[in-house]
Amino acid sequence: MIKSYLTKFTSVIVFCFLTINVTAQKKTEAFPFSLPDEKPDRPLSASMERSYDQYAATPQHNELYSQFKYTKIKGLDYSNHDGTITRRDPSKVIFKNGKYYVWYTYRHTKTPPIGGRNAHLATDEIPSADWDLCEIWYATSKDGFTWEEQGPAVTRPKKPQAGWRSVTTTDILEWKGKYYLYYQGFMEASGKRGDDCPVAVSYADSPDGPWTHYDKVVIPNGKPGEWDQYSIHDPYPLVHNGKIYLYYKSDSNGQPNLIRMHGLAIADNPLGPFNKHPLNPISSSGHETTMFPFKGGIASIVIRDGNEHNTIQYAEDGVNFKVAAISEFLPNAAGPFIPDAFTDTKDGRGITWGICHFTAVNGWKTNHAILARFDCDLSQDVNDPDMKKNHVYLKPEFFYKMGLNGKQRKRIAEETENLK
């Protein structure tokens, strides 16, 4: 009996010693030189925990990390960039009838925009903003680099329908053999009360039209005091969980401290009713909406505005987005080519290219936008190491263009003088 107790006691002592020894080794061994592909079983700093839990160890291993390459597209004229023609805010790209299609905001006016601050001077021929007095046009391409403009898709309806002043920032949905273009419907010159507009829609049996205006607003502005009371911008539909998920952007907080965030409205039918998600806003950052199916959820390219700008995010449920990667030089108003945007896929394959825009191309006096192509590797089917590099080298001149303004130089001079 005593021998049995001694044997058990000795076993416990040995086990405890081994456990303490292993634990001590975990605490004292340095992190390995070769970064492990899997999260190591050792104490980690908060930063290293994030690297494995959020970012897939390194950018090279992260399917939702990419740099972006840009190419000037051919086939579109801009009147020598005098500001009278703009093309901006492209839709998703789709492939039908043996060619690619893209829709976009198109303006061709006698003068460049006079600016939102001068909106009271805008007329039926003089635009206030780059997106004032616009229509929705479209173009097609056989290779994604050279595009042939096909003309108007959605023109401005008659007053007082939503969009009689301007129809802008469209995106495409294919649903049960029909096509739907959602867009912002302005009923006054942009700038009079900010960018006050709801979402309208037109539909067709073919991507080439003809398009029929739906005579009702499909997503209205929020009630007074709500975060989206003034604007429902950048409507962006995907098919997810058997329903239409329509993401949008709104401007909160008022001038001069605008906060841009994203919302979500869900419907069973393209013409509504759309129900705004109770967790709206579902993203605290971002400008234009750019989402795509990825694996079982939805990924989002979040540019410019907010604490989490310049990130690529992911939400398994399409609602609760988390940062998956941090990048640089993300595309403005990106409209990706997404073959599975409307298939209700449970294994989204991601994206590799699309159309975006650049603004103020020739200065603000002739403010206008141009369309361009972007390429990336946010795809499960592509492995492009050149897209996974995590730094872009820029010449000093690039940074000098972002120099101090006159007010800042004056402040610095006064601070220096006060030191004397």
C-alpha cells in the first residue's frame, strides 16, 4: 500500500516538474527567425496576436491583402480635360453577350462645375458639383482595357420624380433574368443642402436596355435626427443568403465635420420594400461602397474616410465587418468585376480587377473625373506575388506636392518667433 502511494506521489511530482519546465521554456524561448505559418503555442504580444487572428501572419499569406495597379483605359474622350465632360462612379463590371459592361455617372455641360459653395448660382445648364446635371451612361469592352461608349442608359426623369435634377452613382443587379440599376436621385442642385438624395431604380430585360424608371423611391432618407437623414449614396447590391443586400453610404455629423459611414438595406424583391438593418451603420469608415462575396461572407474595400480607412474588411454575416488587411492607394469608387456577385455563392472567389475613377484631373477650376482600370489580387484563384508586396516606393516629388498651406506656414513661423 505504502509503495503504491509513493509511486503515485512520484508520478505527480514528475508531471508537475515537466509541466513547469515546458511552461518555462515557452516563456523564455525567443520568437523564431522564420515566421511560423500557424500561430505558435507561446505567449504573444497583442500585435502578434492580431497578426495571426486578423491578418493571416504576413501580407504574402493574406488572401485579402493586395496592392493595386492602375492602367489608363482607351476609347473615351474628355474634351481635352476642360471640365465639361465627366465620367465617374462606375458600377460593378458584368460579362454578358461576349463582352464586359460598365455603367457610370456621365456629365456633359457647357461649363465645368462652379462648386457646392456656389450652388445657389447653378442653373439648368450650369452644374454646381461634378455630379450635378448628370445621366447614367454605359460602355462595353472585349478586353477590359479599351471601351466603347454606348450612350445613355438612364436619363433624368420628369419633375417631380426622384432624379429630375441629376441621376448619379449607379450600380447594377441581375435578378431572375432581369437587370436593375440603382442610383442617387437628386431633386436639387448638389450643395444647397449638402448631397440630399434618396435611392431610385430603373429596370430592363437586357443590359442594353431600354430602361424603365420605377416611380417610387426604393430607399428613403432617414428620419430627422437619424444618421442617414440627408443622403443615401452609392447604392451597391449583392445577392447574399437568398436576398438582395444593398449597401450604401451616408454623411453624418454635418459640415464641417462630416463622418462617412456605410449602411445596409435588405429586400426579397429588387423593387423593395428594403428594410434598413437595425445595426446600421454597419461600417464606421469608408467612402464609396465596394463589396464582393468572399468565401462564405462579404469583403469590403474601405477607402479614405474614418478611423479604419485604407483597409480591406470582412464579415462572415455581411454585417459585422472586421479589418482583414491594411493597404495603400486603394481605388476610388471601385466597381470590380465580380462573376459571382449575383449567384448567392457560398464560396466567393474574390476579385482581380475593375474600373475606378480619378477626380480633379486638371485642377479644381476644370473639375471632372476620368475612368481608369485597377488590378489587384483579392482572389482565391490567383496567386500574384507582385500584388502582395507591402511597400510602394515613391519619388520625393510625390510627397512635396502634399506640402504645408499658407496658414500652417504662418503658424510655424509664429511658433519659431516666440522661441526667440
